[in-house]
Amino acid sequence: MPLPPSGNTPWPPPRLEIPHADMDMWRAWYAGDTGHLAQVYGGPASYTRNGIARAFFDVARRRAVGGDELRMFWGQEPSPGQQAAKLHVPIGGDIAEMSANLLWSDVPTVTVDLDSTDKATAETTQAQIGRYLDDRGHAKMREAAELAAGLSNVYLRAVWDTSLRPRPWSDVIQANAVVPEWRWGMLAAATVWRELEPLDDDGGVWRLLEYHTPGSIEYGVYKGDHATLGMLMDFKDHHETEFLVKRTDAHGRQATGVDRLLITHMPNVLPNRVWDGVPGTAPLGRSDFAGIEPMMDGLDETWSSWMRDLRLGKARVVVPQEMLDTNGPGNGGSFDLDKELLVALSGFLGDEKSMKDSITEIQFAIRVEDHERTAKALRRQILASAGYSAQSYGEEGAVAVTATEVAARKEESLTTRGLKILYQRPALLEHVTTLMWVDVKHCGAKGVDPSVELTASWPQAVQPDPEATARTLSLLESAGAISTFMKVKMREPAWDDAEVLEEVRRIRDDKSSVPAGDPFGARGEPDEERPDDDVEPGFDEGQGEESDEEEPVGGGSGPTLAA
């Protein structure tokens, strides 16, 4: 789909109305904006009021009996004359942040496959990839992961400007700012758009559209309204697009010099259960909030009810009218609660009714335990439905436990982390490859081969306990069931075979040095030649040596003859 023509073209395209409506709802939960939540579930922006959305979701079957809308706490308006007092628990934002922290607390290791290039080029390419994933790149990928968890998917764009940075970098684009085109479930083209600064007060809406295809970008500036694109304008008509005059040709196109898309799509998880049957939405991804919105709404209602009990639980005193002190004609009366001495008023209260009995104290019970149990149950169910353990959310105490216990408590979260890595690893490798092509073409990178094969590995979410590892190695060594190579490998799993062999040699050098208290080397000189320096990984010296003496049949020792 090239850039739309001038005219009353609806924008965003109607085919994305349902996904964008749900993304708008998830954005309200992700941002924790109470005004946005009230608008989504009760205001004119509610997608349930949209005819097309109702046709797809069949909202009428899920409505409350006798009601016009789904019964949601945030969709209810306060009673007339009563101040709004709804509270929001930002668990949606916490879930998205927790997801990003599980995935991107540490930078994954992106390595070059040595079979795809020579060793020297692999080393320089590997070094340049490390520069893409510096602190800025790491922060951008974590930002993308958090947005994808909340809004179901996100896009990464490779950008460059040598006047700002010597190499290209990553730009994160939110899902509702991209109109994708799919081919066999893969992103084939994409239109990125954004609203520009208004130039006048006539209500016109300016938009910049970028149509990305492999090898080129086509730009277009439109002036319309909030629902339509309007007329195609010249780049000089808006100050934010004047720079495109020199960058593009007569048709508004710019050649990228890279025969691939500069846009990479990164879904949260698949399959997409939310928009089943909606054309063109299957590859978009699924939000962590999908299906748990009513429970998050119930958690907010529980918390608001708890705070309502606190307000109603304030002590109040009811006294007869006769006990009030008059404040003068037309000024009413008052009662001083701090007055220590009260004089009985005979005749007004009756002979059998004392002043003490006439004062009534009102104080409602605060149902702390009931609300706390309800809130905990809802929170646990929300986290479980989103795919996370309560331990990841801080439900358990901060008691020191082993790495095995932590992994057991966070098993559900770690399973979800592994699932998301399946979708983020291909997106990361594709985006890094695009950065390399841009770096070579436009930033003059030397010694970088963009055609290499890449692999990515995420660090362990729960680091092993060093004490437990040491005990395991000690037991295996006592049983004679492990070699020096494998002991070092278990201690440092991230090392490659060359690093492990170097550490094995250092250990042997330490063992073969002259021991203290033996200055004359009485215990033997260390061997000058070590034929086992080139030992194969996993081989342990001395394991294959055989004794020259034959052992008697039966395994026993032979009898000793007396002289």
C-alpha cells in the first residue's frame, strides 16, 4: 500500500480500529490514568459504543442484565452530589515493568557464527555489535520490551545521523503509530506516521507519513482533521518537514541503500487470542493485560471500598438540638467536643433521660482483614493469569533462600520469560543485522560483515549459589566422577572451551609448582614437557593409566611365602 492520495481518507485505517481500540484500553491500564480509564469504560471513547467493534465482539451477549454497557467499576459515574473517590492500583504498569526487568535486566550475548566468516572479521564484527548494545541500546531494548508487554507489540527502527553519533542506533515506535503490511506472517512494508505541531487555530491536523519498503522510504505531509488525512502538502509548508526537501527526490522518496526494511516488528507473545477473526491482526501479538482487565477493575474496586471504610470509620457524635450552643440569631448552633464541664439542662431532656444517654457515638467498623484477603486473592490471580509468580511481585518475604528455592518460587515467571525470549530473540537479531547494514553503508564502519549469521543467548535469570556449586563439585570430585575441565565449566558456564582450557592449565601449573618447605626439590622436579597440554575437553589426566602388574585372579592379594 503506497502513500494514500489526497482527500477524505480515514486515518488511521478502519481495518485497525478494533486493535487500536484495545491498545487504547491497555494503554489506560499501563499508564494508570484514572481519567483515561473512566473514559474508556464509560465515556464516549468506549469501544463498546462502536458499531464495528460490537459486531466483532458481540458485546450484547456479555452485558449485564438490564444495562447498556458491561458492568465495570471504572465505567460507573459517581452519585449526584457525591465527590468521586475511586483509587487505582497500578498493577498493570507493574506487570509490564516486571516483564521488561525479567528479560532485559542484563544484556544478552549476541555472537557471530565463525562458520559464516573469517576469524578476524568475526572479532571486529563482534566488537561493533557490542557498541550497538551499549547502555543506550540496552535501555532502548528494555523500553521496547515494556511497551510490548503492555500494548501487545512494538516496532524497532534503525536510524542514523553522523552529526549526532558515529554509528546508527535504535528507535522505538509504539504499535498504534505503524500501519503494517504482512506477507506470510512477516512484515513486508510499514507506514510510520505521527502528528506534527499545529500551525494555526483552524483545527487542522498535520501528519507526516513514512512508507517503508526494502531499499526506500516515501514521505508525505498531509493536512486534514482528526478523522481524515486531508490534502497532500509540500514539505516546505511545515517547519518540521523542511529537512526532507534535500533528502528526497521529486517523488518524495529516499533511497536507503539497504535492501531490507529498516523497521523490525517485535510481538509480545503469540498466538493472538484477542483479535481472532479480525483480518491482518494475527501477527500483532498479545498483551499481558488481555483477559485480566475485569480482575484489575475488581482490584481497584476492592481498594476503593477499603478506603471508603476508612472514611466512614471516622468517629462522629450525635447530640440533641437542645445541647447546642447558639451562635446568635441566624447563625445556628455548635457543640464543643473539647469542653470538659457540661451543665445539665433540666426540662429539655426529660426526667428519666440523662445527658450521657442523649449523646450518641457513631463509628462504623473498618473491614481490614476482609479487604486485605480479597485484594491479595485478586492480585495473585491477576499475576497468575498474566503468567507471573507472586514471588516476582514481592508477595513473599525477603528471607535469604538458595538459588534453587528462588527458581522454584519463580517457576511460572521464568517460564513466561523463556516464552517471550522465543519472540524477542529473532527480532533482536534481525534489528542488529539491519544496524550493521546501515553502519557499513552510511556510517563507514570498517571490518563489519553484515551478512554473518548471529546467535543470541540470554543470561540466567537466577544465578546459581556459589556455595551450592562448590558442594556439588566437591562431592563429584570425591566420587571421581568429574574432570578438571568439567569442574571449571560448571564454575563458569559462560566460558568457551578455550577459556576453560586456559584455566585448567593454570590449575595444573599451580599444582606442579615446588611446594613450600622443599627448597631442594626433594619431592621431584616438575616435568618440563607436558604432553597433555593439548588435552581434549572433558579428559582428566591419570584416568586412563593402567598398571603394569597383573592383578591375581579373583581380585585378592597373593599369599606371602615365609623365608
